[in-house]
Amino acid sequence: MNVTTWRKSTRSGQGANNCVELARGTDWTGVRDSKAPRETHLMFGGHEFNGFLAAIKTGRMDRKC
């Protein structure tokens, strides 16, 4: 993936340890951990990313301990 611009989520606080960054193309969205930018990241197509966001908003992605 050739991405030049990653942006930090507005939900991430200043200096927080749980920062997420996004990069968007015309038909994809990349998601990565800002603490490990060279590590593996998630890639989504347009509809996939909308489904991912819906799952997050409804709590389906919450970790169950």
C-alpha cells in the first residue's frame, strides 16, 4: 500500500495509549495503531469499513474479559 497521509482519530486523546490512525483512498480505508506504525494494519473496502464502524459503535468489537 502506498499511503502518504495517516491521520489520528479525533477520539484519541492527546498522549493517550489507545490511538488509532486512518488513511483513506478512493475505494479503501486503512486502520493502524499509532504506537506501531510499521506493524501490520487493517485494510477495508468501502462497504467493509462501514460494517466495521457499525460493529464498533454497537459494541460487537468490545473485548470480553
